[in-house]
Amino acid sequence: MLEHIDPTAQEALSALENASDLQTLDQARVRYLGVNGQFTALLKKMGSLPKEDRPKAGVQINQAKKKLEALLARRKEELEMAAAMPSQATDFSLPGRRPVLGKCHPLTQVTEDIVKSFRKIGFVVADGPEIEDEYHCFDALNTPADHPARDSQDTFYIQSPERPLLRTHTSSVQIRVMENQPPPIRVIVPGRVYRRDTADATHNPTFHQIEGLYVDRGVTLGDLKGTVEFVFQELLGKDVKLRFRPHYFSYTEPSLEIDFSSSLTRKMGKEWLEIAGCGMVHPKVFDAVGYDPDQWSGWAFGFGIERIAMIRYGIGDIRLFYENDLRFLKQF
């Protein structure tokens, strides 16, 4: 056995040294140093040697093994480095490539513009959960149990004992804000909402909404009209004209629909276009959050962010916002 140690070690060293790539190197490692390798087999024969030969054989084998392991580590590092090198030399004197800068999604751009407009007149941004309970989404907003909006045909409910739901509007955040702080309050609530709509050019099961809430002493419809006019002229141009029509919302009284007219609507072939709903906060909503309706008054209004973006940019299909087509998104 002693006479086989050096020849086997030299053969293994040569195989490792001459390996041309990582795969060949690993094959050599398995052939000589693997569990059933040739050099490993010599270690297994140590027990069959005479006692007087074992120390000398052990020294030879350990020295050879250290050389093989050191060479294996060096060659592996060299071959990994070679594999990582580019196949063609890099000319570092060439001009650099300018990285492509991303852009905000058109809905994000419009949302930021809306927030900027409201901040100019003292509003702050509030946020809340998209998975809501029925109390904050309906009960506290004076929406009765038999209201159509509470049907499973209109609202996404989650199957669990608590029966949570995906919020149908951001008005639920208004309730949470009023529950946690006393008046005066001046907030806007942008966010994603969900309704069981069939996707078409003007509807989508998920869309974005922004709502405003102002509560103080002596707040009137005149304050609401002035705020709405300022914001929409900021967003859609100074030529915007508004009109208010009586409507019904369970959480405001009186309630109004807002139509607007501008050069943008006339390009669409329409003189007036519905854009938002609003009204004075219902006394029952104040009762639900612990406000005295005899001391405090307020208004609330909300509108879809997609609707504003579609009007501003002349987009005819709401689904384009959600298809992630870079040819569409790069236009903004």
C-alpha cells in the first residue's frame, strides 16, 4: 500500500491542476477525494497495514491530502473567477450607459396633484385599512341593514365569523378619524376601494377614491362649494364651471351631486359631466362618533381618481390603468 500513496497523490494533483472548468474539476474531486474515490480508498486500507507501517503511511496520506485540498480550493477559485469574466473584453473608455429613470403611474400623479391642492387650503392626509368591518363602512355612516350597497352582489365580503369586507368607499376612514380626535377636522382620504362591478370601459372591481371631510363650528354649504370649486379648477383648469344637483346619500343631509363643464368635457362631446358626490354630514353620523350635532357641522365629498385622470388625459377606458402596458404608461 505504501508504494501506491505517492503515485495516486501525484495522479490526483495532475488531474486537479489540469481541470479546464468547474465541471471537470468536480469530476476529478469525486474520482480521487469522493466517498468512493481512489485516494479515499487508501485511507480505508490503513487498518490492514502492519502496526509498524501505520505511522509512516498516516504521515504520507495526511501530507498528500493537505496538498490535494489546498490545490482543489485554489483551482476552484481560479475557475470560478474565469467563469465570471465576460466573454469579450470591456472597453472602459466607452461612454457610460445612462440608467433608465422610472415615472410615476398616471393615477399616482393625479393623486399627488389632488393632495397638493388640498394641502394649500389646510387639509391633511388620513389613511385607514382596506379590509373593514360593517360598522365603520356602513352602520356608523347611517347606512341601514337593507341598503343595496350592503348586499353581497355589490360588496366583497370575507368568509369568517366577523364578516369583514373590502371597503366600498374611503368614508370609513372619516369615521375612524372622528372617533380618535375632536373637532375641528380637515382631512382628505385617498385610497383603493372595491366593488363588485363587471370590468368595462368605465367600471373596474377595484379603483381609487378620494374623500374630503371638514368639521367645525358654523360650517356651511357655501364652504363646501368654495372648496370644491378651488380644487377642480386646480386640477382641470380655470375654465371649470360647476353645478350642484340634489341627490340622496345616507351619510349626508342635504346631499348633492356635482357636475362640471369645461373645454375638456366639450372635447368629449358633453356639456356637463358628473364628477363627485357631496353634502353636509348627517347628524346621525355625528351621533355615532360622539360629536354633538347641535355644536358641530361639517361637509364631506368624494370622487374617483380614475375619473379625474381619464378626463385630464383623454383616456377612454379605465382598464388601461391596470394592464401594466409600458407603451401606455410611458406617455405620462
